[in-house]
Amino acid sequence: MEFIVYIFGASFIFMALALLFAYQRSRHYGLFLMGLTYAASAGLALVLMHWWPLLAGFILVWMLRLLGLDPDSKER
């Protein structure tokens, strides 16, 4: 079970880094919040070595998306 937490925690950290890099380029506030949420949930999961912070972080990011904090696509 620890390996799964490590794998998903690492993927959440990579998603957080990608979102924070995108925030740096676009200055869209929602990207910052989503990146911070992914990073916090991955950090908490790796410190506690439990799966529930990853699930909570994923749900919180989807709630931010549903609130309209994700950037719009320019292809629309």
C-alpha cells in the first residue's frame, strides 16, 4: 500500500509543479489554487503515509473546477 501512496503522491507533485508553472505564465488564479491543493494533499499523504489526503485533494480540485476556476480553452 505504501508504494501506491508514493506513486500517486509523486504524480500529484508533478501535477502541482505543472499547474504552478502554468500559473507563472498565465497568472490565472485558479491554476495557483489547484496547484497548491495538489501539492498540499501530496505532502500530507506522504507525511501521514495514508491514501485519504490524495482523495480529498482530488475532490477539492474538482470542486474548484466546478466553481469555474480552471482556465478556458482558447480553441472554443
